[in-house]
Amino acid sequence: MPESCHPLLAPFVPLVAMLGEALGPEYEIILHDLTQEGTKIIASTNERLSGRSKDAPLTEFGRFLMTSPEVDGLDYIANYPAEAQNGRQMRSSVLLIRGEARKLVGLLCINYDTTKAKLLLDAASFLTAVRPLSFKGAQVERFEAPEDEAAFVAEARRRMGCPLEYLASDERRECIKYLDERGFFKLKGSIDYLAKEMGKSRFTLYADLRAVRKRGGAE
């Protein structure tokens, strides 16, 4: 806690430390008391990002905020560009803390160092850039993954137009024939999975499958 500051600014002092921990090391938090002679930084965290010290002067933009009537109706300004003396590019926001008659008594500044974010953006742009195939008739290459029970059954449900538990016996065998042709029953546990979907016993489905295959063989 500073030795002295404007009473309205005292509650913001612990907030500076909390924001520094919550937002992380890429955020610089600075609290200015504008009622001190020459202004004064009364709390800060991660100030290494801009290289400022406690006795650093107010920025030119800070002095603009103190004197310009253009900002009289504002309580904050968010996400404007800024640059530190060391060249770091910042995305900055400022809370204008006002007292009686809306007189400006302090500034709570949050400056985000965009260096790492821009590196990630550049990397993402490179890693996601593609060149369309120039070969005549070439299409997007698609990699097929093995289908599981759920995918087969979802397709059968769409094909039959209703939940599989509502199928009549002839519809059920038609569905089983379709699934058998697709290779569904080669999957381990397929009968048990389908039995739950159709609300039938494993023995009923085995009987249906034998009948379907027998009829197919006769054809």
C-alpha cells in the first residue's frame, strides 16, 4: 500500500496485484494517481514489459486524458494500440477513475504485450496455408477412417427413416441386410450394439441374419 494516495484509489491498489496474477506475465498493470504533484505511479505489476519504474512520467496520452474535454464523458477506453520505449507492441486499455464533478483522479492502465500472440498468429497462418491442387480433375484428398458401430447404425437409421426399435420384422431384416452388406457384422460387439438399438435379443438378430444370408445365397 502506498504511503499516501487519493482515497478513491486505495481500493484499486490490491486490484493491480490481483489482475497481474490473474491475467499473467504478458499483462502490465499500472495505477496512476493524478492528484499527486507531477502525478505518481502508486501500484504496478509486470512493469518490465514497458521498462517503466515507479518514478516514470505520465505518457503523452495520459496527459491528453487529463486535459482534453473530448474524454469528459468517458469512463474507459479499451483495446487501443500502444508502443513501449523498448519497442514492444501493446494492446492497451485504461479505466478513467473520477471523483466529484467527474474530476479525473486516477488511471488504471492494462497493457497487453502482443509479441507472443503475433508469433502464434504468424505460425498459425503458415501452418494453415494450403495450395489447391493444380491437376486437372483433382479434388480434395479425403482420408477414410474405419467406421464404428455408431456410424453404421446412424446411417441405417437415416436410411430406414425412423428409430430402429420401431421397425416391423420385414423392415428389420431389410435393415440387417443393408448393414451386413456394409460389413457391420465384422465389427466386434456389433450384434450386442444392434440389439440395444432395435430392442431385440441377440438370438432374434442372429436368426434374422441367418435368414438374410440364406435368402441372399439362394438368390
